[in-house]
Amino acid sequence: MRHQDFMRKAIELAVENVRNGGGPFGAVIVKDGEVVSAGVNRVTANNDPTAHAEVSAIRAACTKLGTFNLSGCVIYTSCEPCPMCLGAIYWAHLDKIYYGASQYDAAKAGFDDSFIYKELELKPQERNKPVENILPDEAVAPFDEWRGKCDKVEY
């Protein structure tokens, strides 16, 4: 299959998902020219704000491949990833992102993430959601424990 074929699959999944009560987003993860997993947006269907297509595809690929590190894989997503999905893609170590529609196309359909991008540029105390830092000295204890752990699995 070619890049366009994988993207068409992601778009097809998104269209089908809308027809089945989900959001207009689809994604496929590919390794060595083969589809490893697919995901669609099921936020409202599952009452799960994290059930975006990319996150769902990442979860399925990790389960199928038995790893949290998807190096060697690429993702085709029907729309430019939102900040949450982009973070998940980076944490999953996917090699490349191919996307169809832009974040501006999504905004025109009512999926406007621009406020999140703007929030990320602000200091925590300047953000729209109240943020308060409490027990910072105690909260580093898990990191101290992690640094001292000899058998940890880096990720």
C-alpha cells in the first residue's frame, strides 16, 4: 500500500465513524507497510474525553505489539492531531505523522483546539483553569525513588 492508501483508510474510518455515532476522526498505525491498528473518535459514544482516534490507535498498537514503544511505526490520521494526541504520539515514539485535514479545518467543524495551544504558552498561574502548586518538596519523593531504582524500564 502507498501513503495515500493508508490516509484514505484513516479518512474512510472517520466517515464511517460519523455514520455510527462517533466523531469525525480516524487513524491507522503502520509498521513495515502493514496496518497494525486503527482507531476512531469515540469521545461521546464512550463518555471518554481521551477516546480520540490517535490515542485509540496507539493503545491498540501497543497491545497488539506488546510494547509501549512504537518506534518503527508511523501514524496516518484523518486530521492534524490535537495537543493531547500529539503528546501521545511523542510518548509512543512513533517515527512520523501523516495527517489529512488541518487543525483549521477541524475548527470550522466545531473542533477548535486553539485555546489549548494558547494555554500551553502561558505560565501555569496565568492559565484559564486555576492551578495551585502544593507540597512540591514532598512531591519529588517518587522521582527520588525512580532515580534510585536499579531495575527500572526507561521510557
